[in-house]
Amino acid sequence: MRRAIQLARLGLGNTAPNPCVGSVIVHNNIIIGEGFHQKYGTPHAEVNAVNAVQSEHRHLLPESTIYVTLEPCHHYGKTPPCVDLILAKKIKRVVIGCEDPNPKVGGKSIKKLRNHGVEVTVNVLEKACWEVAQRFMTFFNKKRPYIILKYAQSTDGFIGRKDKQVWITGSQSKRLVHKWRHEEAAILVGTNTVIIDNPTLTNRFWFGSQPLRLTIDTSRRLSFDMNIFNQDAPSKVFETSNLPLILKELYDLKINSLLVEGGATLLNSFIEQNLWDEARIFTGNKPLKEGINAPQFPHKEVEVKTIGNDILKIYKNKNAASLV
């Protein structure tokens, strides 16, 4: 299952609104096939694992165990149900990391497999399997996207200047942020950030798909010649600052993850309403001496990393607010 989790992570940024899922097929303690869900609309992890089994080993499938990080799908979507593939290949045992929260699945595949005489083991490394699919899980369980707050602060606690753009972190941190942009379905900034920084909000220093670019403009201060409205990626403007309404609309659009990059007013709104699942906070190595105060974030980090000359602290919210 640990190998299946490793494989699942390879799909991050390409599978939304589907989950990241990995699968491994084992016969007599030897892996004979493995795969992961590589891109939305393409074959799922179980299909890729079965297809990876060499032709001379296909006869071993009925005596094999298939490990999968998430309960196999039970319904027709872009692809046929994976539970039917497992039955068709007569695989005798299925080990599942965690159940699928989608009502179209929700334990139905587990029941179907057992009704056909397949041995099923559930909740193996459940926490780790849940985390690798946490965007998908949050989307169904909380009826909103998985929300990641990201910002950088100076050594003296400022997030930026009121009149001009300033860089707080180094090039390595910047490249990492562009990787994060690729991994999430959408990215959100406030009106002042667009006016002061005129950001492009693309992952131009990484690769792969671009996030949906979002901003809030309640007083129509933005002009369409700003970078956020160029042709590099799709954009959307909200004319309300009501976060529950915004998140409900993103849920309706099947946006299952959101990277909130600022500014301070917007970040504070998410923090005050407890609408965040993860926070990634950089601290640069220089003071600004004056400017916009960084959000007050009275939480304990779960991880600390050094990125070039910057310090990155990761936070997880165990009591994140739900919209239901």
C-alpha cells in the first residue's frame, strides 16, 4: 500500500476533479503490475495496474492481490467501473486504503466484491491514503474545495507594501509556488493584490496545466488589460466578498482545490472564518521595516523546511469549517 500511495502522488495536478489513486498487483509477495490515475478522463489506477502486467503473467491474476488507495469506482463516468474489471479478471483479493465518499460509490464496490466471493480488506494505511486524495475527500465531505493558504512574510512580519510590489522570498521558493499552482484546480487573490502586483498567476516556472485564476472585485476597480485576464489561463471574477458563496460556486463548478495567495485582507477572512485546510507560510531572510502586516496565525506548524534562504512552515487544520 505504501507503494500505491507513492504512485498516487504522481497524479497530483492532473486528475482533478477525480482523486489521486495508486494501485499495485502482487502475486506471492512479488509486484507484477502497478499504475496510477494519470489524468482526468483517462484509465484509472486499477486499469493501468492490470495493463502493466506482462502477458506471460496474466494467468496469475486470479491468484493475486490488488492494492488500491481508494475504493474502486462503481459507476460509469469517463471510464467503465473498475470494480467490474477486478471481477472480470477474477482477482481473488482486494486491499483498499479508504472508502470512496462519492455517493455513487460509497461502499457499493466493497459490497459487490464481497457478494462475488472476493476477499476484501479495508482501511489499510487509511490516514495516508485519505491524505493523498484529500482534495477529493474534502470536496465530497465538506461540499467545498480543499483550501490552501499561502503567503510570504518578512522577518519583521510584513506581507508587502501598500504602494508597490516587493519580493520577500528567493527564486527557489518562487519556483516551488509555481509547482503548487499546477497542483491545484484554482488560485485566488484579492483586488488590491491584482492592482498593486498585477500578477499573471500562472505556473510559468514549472510545467503542466494552469489553474483557474480567480479574484474578487466588488467595486469593479479592475481593468481587462491586467495580466490576470490575459490568454495564458482562464480567469473568473467574483463580485461578492462572501466566502461561503464563493466556495459554493466553486463547488458547483467542480473545483476541488483552491490555493489562496492573498492579500492580507483576503487571507484574514479565510483565517477568521476557519475556512482553510492547510497553510504554507514562507519567511524571507530580510526585514521590510514597514508595510502591510502579515496575518496573525496562532497555530502550530506540522512541518518546517528550508527553501534556499527562506523558511517554509506547513500547517494543517484539524477543525476546518464546513459549508454543510
